[in-house]
Amino acid sequence: MSDVSPILDELRAMAVFATVVRAGSFAAGARALGLTRAVVSHHVRALETKLGVPLAQRSTRSFSLTPAGEAFRVHCERLLDEAHDGIRGMELLRAEPRGEVRITCSHHFGNKRILPVLLEFRRRYPAIRLHVAMNDANVDLVQQGVELAVRAGPLADSSLVARRLVKEQTMLCAAPSYLRRYRAPATVPELEQHRWVVYPPSQKTIAVRSGGQEMQLPIRGDVVTDSAASRLAFVLAGEGIARLPAYDAAALIASGELVQVLPEVETAPLEIYLVHSQKLGPSARLLRDFLLEVGQANGW
């Protein structure tokens, strides 16, 4: 019990601190918690003593966070949100979940990985309506009223939450017909002389690692596409080389429809994230957790 009790005190103090930060002052935080300002101040001072740094600068008229407080706030708010999510999740179990969720994902990855999960989700929660937008372009979640988005690559908008769904190996591939027309590259520099199926259209170089050395190679091609499904179709048709995720390439390499080019060369993995705003409704939280759970179980 002696090991648990201090942790419980610190968790309580972290929740109090997160509430004060969100409320904007000690007085407002105290009102939100139904506590006196003295009790709230005591919890924050106890945290500061434990951490050995001041978390907030306060006076009778102003309240602001120190750099340490700003950094620690993230952990405290996450703790508070997870606790609220857990309680709401249990409340949802008492009755059949209802509502609706809007989710967007790319055509290709969506059909391969996300659509089967959405079908399973519908079987488990038939009273929740799904609005599914298949779109290869990144959409503005707030402007479009979308709660969940499945996106590749890092986030530009730091106000959104990103949780990684997939980290997939990638490889350089070409069709046998292409390699019959153009001699297969034997070295990394020879890749620059080959035709590429360029995806996405903004891509001008490709990062490769060989022999412990990382390189950025310029790529050019007569086919440029904004669709991952089109990229695969053009590669299969012999239009050029492309970096493909293993979920596209592995079976096609095994069947002989594709050939892995320079197997010893490493390319960056494909990372796909589940993106959402800081606040989600109950139905969106259910789908978020379901996608993460299925992805982890299937080794995405």
C-alpha cells in the first residue's frame, strides 16, 4: 500500500493541474472541481515540490504556465482525457451505442485495410451510422465535419492528434516486362537513369539506404499519379519502377507479376496515422479505439 499511495496523490494532483490549466485560473479550476481555491493551490504546490520546478506563475489577477508547466501540461491533460474516455466507454456498454461517425481515407489503402474493419465495426455496432469518404487528398477535418481521417506521413496541423496505425515495409518494384525493355539496375546510381511511376505528384526524389549510406535520388517518369491504386496498375503494366508497400508487393512478387529491384536497398517504411481532433464524440471514440485495436491485433 505504501508504494501505491504516493502515486494516487500525484495522479490526483495531475488531474487538478490539468483542470486548472483548461479553466484558465485557480479560481475557475476550483469551481469546476467543486473544491476550494486553497485545496487546488495545495495540489499544484505539491506537484511543484515533487518535480522540483515551478509549473505556474500566479498572482491575484493573472495565471500563466512556466516552460516546465507547459511541457508537463500535455501529460496531465492526457491523463485526464484517458480517465474521462474510460468512464464514457463503460457508460456506452450499458446501452447499445448510437450515433454517427464521419471518416475519410484513401481509396487504395481504405479498400485494402480500412473497409474490412468498418464492416466488422458495423456488425458489432449496427446502430452507429458511418459516413465513409474515400479520397486520396488530405481534407480539412474541421471544415468538412470529419471526425477521423486515415493519412500517410507526418501531421502539418499540430492541433490534431495522430496515432500510428501502420508501419509497413516498402520495396522498389518493377514488372518483368519493364525489366525486359530496360536493363535492370545493378547499382543504386543506375536507378537515376530509369523511368519511374511517380506518386504522389509532388515527389521529386526518393530516399534509399545502401551499405550503411543514405542517399536522396532524383526520380523522373512519364507517369505521374495522385492515386496509389493507379500507381500499382501502371507498375504492373510495365510503365516504370516504384516504391511499393509490402501489402501491395509481397503477393505479386511471389506470383512473379512483380520483381523486387535491388533487394539489398532499403527504402523508408510507409507510416499511416489515424488522425482526429482533441475532442471526439462517443461514437467516434468507439471507432477510433476499434481501428487501433484491430490494427494492433493484426500486426499492422
